[in-house]
Amino acid sequence: MSECSEATRNPIQSDFPYWFSEDGHLRHRETQEPYRFPFKLHDARDTEREHRSLCLCITRHVYDLLERKFQLDKVFLEDSFVFMSAGALENPGSLLVLIQDLGTVRSGVWSWKLSAHEGLERGSQIPYILWALRESCAVLLMNPNEGSQTHEQHVRLVWERLLSQSSPEHVFIVAHGYGGLAFVDLLCRQIEEVQRKVTAVAFLDSSHSFWHQPLGNAGRDWLKSHSRSWIPSRKPLNCSVGSLKAGCTQISAGTQCHDSTPVVCMESVFRFFNKMIKPKATPTPFNIITRSKRRASEQNNNI
């Protein structure tokens, strides 16, 4: 059992002196000062205690927002659960699926560090949820760090129990870090179903590998045309950072920070999704008039 999972079941510091303000920033309850992590080099136990308390605070607050503010349903799957829009599986439109990185972050959070130091607008999945709501798009937030299963097992379980039975016309996947590897593992195992249901995949500083995971030619070809990868880089957002071994289009995430990748490249991700569902324009036919054709036309006119 992970630290944060244990903390959610057995609170260890109920007097945690910080809380989230209305604007989504962690503040001290008395002084209103921003959060500062009190790392203690010679006291590992106290440092771990602070980490667990912080994780519990962020997790509880975000879970409350998901259920109370965004009206998402908590759907239990064995010893874990996910959050999902009401009627998401029956929604004939689009479904946005978010898969976070390996670690202690829970459903609704990309990074507990960014959430604590820069606010939920930067560290949580709330901006993605807001985009989905504006676009009348359903959402499903995976929770692979909750429970006893591995990332790969959780993603497969959510697919088999929920997504494989869903009816949206378009399913969009956003996978951060190890979440990308877990999705590619699913593709390797359920390639025909995934190809049939998933419209596009956004890999955000993903840990997946086109060459070390058993994709096969069919899987690689599908990812080449249905996915894009945002890579931490010094280059401006959307600049090419591709290589011959990339396997799919690689562009700069506009940041060198792994944790910041989801929020910095979010608009670019959604432009990619919108592009994938727009019908491709039919090439406009045009005639190329050669010198011989022009001469023959002039002769016919003279006749």
C-alpha cells in the first residue's frame, strides 16, 4: 500500500495547518502565507509525515471538488475507483480520458508539488475538466496510484469494465509520464478494440516506447497517425523536436519541467484533438494547361 493510499484511510496529521483558498492556492490557516515544504535533511520520518499530510490535504480537497463542483461520479473497481461524468459511457459525443504519472498523485491531480506551490490551476486536472465541460465532452479520470494494482493493470481494468462498453463517437486519451507506457501496454493487448474506439492520444513526456514494447507493425502504424508526443524542451511550444526513432510526431512542450508539461501544452493538446475529428478537406481539382494543350486549343478555335 502506498503512502498516500494509507493516509487517505488513516489520517496522520488532522491538524495540518494549510488549506486551499477560493482561488485554488494552498495557504496557511492563520498567516495566509503560501505553502512551504519543511524538508528536514536529518529527520526523514518528519519529512515523510509532512509529505503524507500534504498528499492527504490535496487529495481530499480535489476529490471534494470533483464530486461537489463538477458533479462527477465515483465508480468503484475492485480496490480502486475512478471519477466519471454522469452518463459518460452512454454519451454519443466525445469522452476525454486522463491517465496520470506513476507516484502518489491521485485522480484529478497531475502533480502534488505544483498543486501545493503554484495552485490547482497548474497542478491539477481541473483545467482539462473545464475544457471538456465547455465542449460538452464527458470525462473519465483514471486513478492508477490508488489500490494494489499496477498502472498497467488499472488501465486494463478500466478499459475492460468501462471503456470497452462505452458508446462515444470519439475517445481522447491524455497520458502523462508512466501513464503513456500503461496505455501502450493496453494497445499491445487490445489493439483492435483500442483502434476502433480511440480517436487520438496525447503523450505528455511519456515513458512509453515504440520499440521496447511489443506493439508490432500495426500498433506502430496506428500510433504514428493517431498520436502526438509533447517533449520537455528549451524550444518554444509546438516546435519540432522529432527524431527518426520517435515513431510519431514529437513537439516541444514549451517547458523543461516534467510536472508542468500537462498545463503548459494543454491548448496545443486540444487543438490536436480538434484537428483529428475535423473531416479532411477534399483536394480541389485543377487543370494544368501545357503548351501542347494550349496550341491544340488555339487551332481548334481557329477552325
